[in-house]
Amino acid sequence: MRVSREQAAENRKRVVKVAGKLFREKGFDGIGVADIMKAAGLTHGGFYGQFASKDALAAEALSAALNASAERWRARAAAHPDTPLAALVEAYLSGDHRAPHSCAIAALASDAPRQAGPVREAYDTGVQELVAILAAAMPGGEPAERQRQALVTFATMVGAVTLARATPDENFASAVLEACRVKLTR
Amino acid sequence: MRVSREQAAENRKRVVKVAGKLFREKGFDGIGVADIMKAAGLTHGGFYGQFASKDALAAEALSAALNASAERWRARAAAHPDTPLAALVEAYLSGDHRAPHSCAIAALASDAPRQAGPVREAYDTGVQELVAILAAAMPGGEPAERQRQALVTFATMVGAVTLARATPDENFASAVLEACRVKLTR
DNA sequence: ATTATCTATAGATCTATAGATAATGC
DNA sequence: ATTATCTATAGATCTATAGATAATGC
């Protein structure tokens, strides 16, 4: 039954990762502790030895998912030093982001405001981080103006993916993503 | 116990209206049938005489809420015949839309894709309707270009309200709404 | 007689906890 | 000896249904 400390730490990380995916897919209320643990290959009861509560896991999983997103954004911007903004926008507005477990900001957009403090703070921190990366990728202008541009760009990106995810109409989804892609990169 | 047919129809409408508000506020999974009926001044058991299921109520409530939104949008555009776009954008991006029961599109953005067919279809119909109103309000261009502009504008509006609702940081929320307002109306 | 609404409950599911088990790590 | 994980369950909550009640409407 018992495993090594190293293995236990790995198990814990796996729970956080699996939870991040399942929460994005099904929402905070749409998946239970038992199913998260099962998906991580553990049993329900073991959960409370590693986490204080489901809420605590939610905050940690969201935070980890958003840190991973920010890391990917930074790598992508660095890989396209001449056109970082276009690289970020195009990756985000690709059809992949319609997947049920895509970007946590879009996937949990309407769930976040209903959650307790720690989850909302993790969400907010993630938003600020991604906006900061966008602001740095803006081609020009004063810092305050770049920030404003980044806010509008991010709102458009999140809105586009949100609408594309929500509609069952594939053509409409593609049209929204494409129109926003053109607008934000031209 | 029993009430007149007229009164029963009124009661049913009240349930739909109250459900629309509560679903937007707490999400489809965040409020139960019993609490919806209680908020409408009825008892839990009476629900299934009027509705086939919670899902059926969800679809009907969403549809009604979005029809009401479209009606308000049309009235607003008609009230500002010279600047319909600015009127729509400004009303939508006012701080009021941070309220927990604001626009169903933003309030249920990440809940909708997880719901069954009828709810998703109601969401989709609402989106198409609002986009069409925006397209009609666009100052110029070919129909296809107006549609593209409307898609981008709506994505930005929804993204802005979504982010403003999610963040606990009032200043950040205001900054997002204001930046998008300026961008979309200039 | 019909029916809108009520009370009561079945059955499923969810969070959290209690106590047992067995392998690790001092 | 400690502890990561397991089994089992308490207690709460949720959807849906069954059957009773009492006022409406033919």
C-alpha cells in the first residue's frame, strides 16, 4: 500500500495535473474527488492525506495549469522574436483551443467567479501573467498603451475561444476564430 | 392548493425567469430544482408537473433570457439610430455587466459547452441573434465584412465581461472594460 | 372529473472522515 | 515508528417519482 516519499510526491503531482485537465473539461462542480483520484490511479480516501479539501486542489490545479500556459506562451514568443504577437495569437486561436481541456482561462471563464477566494486569485494571477506576456509582445507604444492593447487583444482571444467552444456549429466556430485571428494580427 | 390555469401559467413563467437568473448566477450545476422552486415561491415536487426535467428547464430558461437580451439590444439600437454600435458596446461594457446575473452568454460561457444538446442550441441561437444585431449596427461595408466585424466585436465584448467578472481586482476589471470600450467605439 | 401543487421518499452521488493495512525510512 | 494509501461509511444534497390534497372548470 504505502509507497516511497518520492513516489508519493509524484502521485501528488499527477493528481494536480489530472485535476487540472478534468476541471477544465467538466468544471469545478462537474467532477468529484473520487473520479479525479480514480483518473490518477488512486483511491478516493487517499485524497485527504495530500490535500486539505477539494477547493484547495482546485486552486492548486488551476495555478499549475496557468503557470504551464504562461511557460508555453513565453517559449512561443521567444521562438518568434520578430513576430511574437502573431505567434501567440495564432497558436491561441487555432482550432485546438476548442478542445474540452484547452486554456484554463477560457475553459473556466464562467466557473471562476463562483469559486472561493484562492481559486479566483489563481485565475486572476494567470490572467495578469498572460496579459503581461502579450503586452511585452506588442510591437510598439508607451507601456500604458501596450497594456491597453494587450487587454483588448486578450479579451478578444478569450471571447473568441469561449464562443467557439460553446457553439455546436463548427462553421460558426471557425468563422469566429478566423475573423479574430485576422483582426489581431493584421 | 390548486390554482387557476392562468395562475399556473404565470407560476410557470416565474419559474423560468427565476431559473434564468439563478443559472446565470450559480451555473447549471450550482443550483438545484428544489432551490429554484423555492425562489419562485413553490415547492420542489410541483416542478415535474410543469417541466420534463432540469435540463429542459435549463434550455427554456436560457432561451428566454437570450430572447430578452436580444429584445433589449434591438430597443437600444433603435433608440440610437445614428450610433447604434456605440450604444450597444457601451451598454454591454458598463460595470453593470459584472453583476452575477448579467448577460447569459458571458455568465454561462464555460458552462454551455458541457451541457446537453438543447441547452447548447439555445446558447448558439442566442449568439447568432446578438451577432446579427451587431452586424446590422456596423457603420459600413459588405454584408460579409460586417458579419466579420460583428464576430470580432462580439468576441471582444464577451471576453471583456468574462474577464471583468472573473477577477476579484476591481481596478483590473475596469481597465479591461474601458480599454475594450475605447477600442470598439473609436 | 381534472389538475396544480403539496408532502414524503427512493436512489444516486458527493465531500469528508475514521480506522485498517502494509511498506518505507529512521 | 511513521505514513501513504486503502476500505468503508457518515451525513448532506440532488434529481425524479409516488401518492395525497384541494381548488378549478366542465
